[in-house]
Amino acid sequence: MKTLGLVMIVKNEERCLERCLKQVKDLVDKIYITDTGSTDKTKDIAASFGAILSDYTWNQDFSAARNYALSQSDCDWNLVLDADEYLIEGSRADIEAFMENAEHVGAIQRKDYYNESSLDGKERVSYMYTWTARLLPRGVGFTGRIHEQEDSSFPAESLPLLFEHDGYQQGGKEERNLAILLDELEDKSDDPYLLFQTARTLRGMNRHAEACAYFADFYQLVPLSGAAYRTGGIVQFLFSLMEIQEYETALAIAEEEKDRLGEYADYHFTCGILYMKAVQADTKKYIAFLPLIEQSYLRCLEIGEVPLHQGVHGCGSFKAAHNLGIWYEVSGNLPKALQYYRQAAELGYLPAIERLRNFE
């Protein structure tokens, strides 16, 4: 039977480390934790789970730290996690057969929580599904100073392991991440993945004009196939363009991508918002897009939720239904508005539930 080690790099993770280790400890044989300078109870928590501890002097390079941590493990396979990732589905039995072949890597599914503002202006918790290669055979490490990726030619296969991730809700790391990204771009200015991550970071800091400059370079350089981050990058580009009211550019990109992204609910959901905002900004100029608002959200519901698309949960169900309810309400079609509000409310979407109370 192959052995499996949990390998982590940590710093001041007392908020979440215990939960992470408690939920994953039965999946692994050994726990290896490399600390990069904690001043809280992180190392005590790790030791309480029998972790093999090591220290590493942080040098602004995530791959270097992860590869050092991996070098501590003597296991056949290594599961690489962050302290804010928590196993919620999957067991050791689910991956035993996978680990018999050492010439592939395993991608875990992650449920990423984040805070967003909905059309009613209120901030709520949303989540999206992503896949990331984290189960690695011994000898495989990482490359890239930040947002590191596995350094391997082995094919990646999806695993029946689902983790919750709440790190995006915590904030506070944007300036650090941006500095590393900009430094790495000095040597790799035409790397579309780095451009995407830089734009994404700036967008998270509400620096949308700067983000759009990097998104534009990303959009020109990212390959049409083989880049799993392309769709998400384009969707985020469109949202940042809306923030700076660059509707002409956003509409041109939406049109350019309609065939490539036509099967993605996130694309149509974003288009629905784009068309609405454009019409609101200049009704006379953009009136032709008015009917496309309804069509976009209806298409979202036709597609439904497809976790493999790594999109925002709800774009193929309750979020689209809620926005359709708004569309029909402002259009004066209250029966249809109520129909879609109820559809969203049945799926537990709070804005739809609140909206229905206004009709009681």
C-alpha cells in the first residue's frame, strides 16, 4: 500500500489550522508542516496532531517554500494543502487506486468562498468551484513564485476530494501578492497566467483601471485552448470594464467570445449584467441590447450548474433566476417575476426570499 503525506507551509494560522488538520488527518499517514515564521500558536497546534515540524526562512517565493516542505516527506504521495482548506467530502478509499500509478497528478475540487455585492447592493457570501493539482507523487514539486503550479508533465486527473476554502474572505494579503507578481512579471512580461493573476489581484483591491490594463494583455496572450483560467479571466475582465464604464470594449469582447464561451453559465450571467448596465448608462445608444438581458439569464438556466466549468455557484440556477425576477418585475410582468423569485427562493437565495416578502 502506498503511503500518503500531508505537506503544508504555514505562518500564523491559529485561526484555521486545527480545523484543517482535524478534517484531513484520517486521509493521510503522516503530517509534515513547514513554518515560515509564526508568532502565534500555529506550531503548537501542528504538534498536537503529531506533525513533523520544520522551519523555513521566507524569501517571497511560494514554490521554493513548498518544495522545501515536500523535501521533508518520505511518503510515496503528498497532499499539499493550505491551512484554510478543509476536507468535506472524500476518503482514503476513494484515492487508493489512483495512487497505484505514479505517473499522474491528482486535482482536488475546491469550494472557494468570497464576499460579493449583489444587484441590491448588499454584500453576501458566494462561492465558486475550482480544480487544482495537489496530490503529487514523490519527486514532483512546484514552479512559480506565487500562484504556483505543479512542475510536471504528468497528466492531471480529477479526484473525488472536495475542500472548502475560506481564505479569500480574510483579505490582507493583496499588497504582498501584488509585489511578488509585479516582480515576477519583470522577467516574464508575456506570461498570460501571471498577467491574469496580477489583474485579478488589482481587481480585488478595487483598482479596476489598472486591472484592465493587465487583463487586456492577458486577453491578447492567453491561448484559446488548454488554459483552464481563460474563461474566469475573461469574466473578471468584463466586470472590471463595467466598473470603469468601458462598455464598448466589454461589449466587443462579449461578442467575440459568444461562440467560445457559449456553454458557460458564468459568461451569459455576466453578459446579462453587462447589457443591463450599458442600457442604464446610455439607453439610446445601447437599446438594442435590452432584449438580450432576458435571453442571457434564460440561457444560464438552460445550462445549469456545471462544477467542472469552475464558475460561480448560482449563475446557472438561483442567481440567474433572481435576476430574471428583477427583469420581469421592472418590465411589469409580475406573474413571471414571482415565478422566478420563487424558483430562486426555493434554492435558498436570500435576496429572492427578501424580495418575495414585498409581495406578501
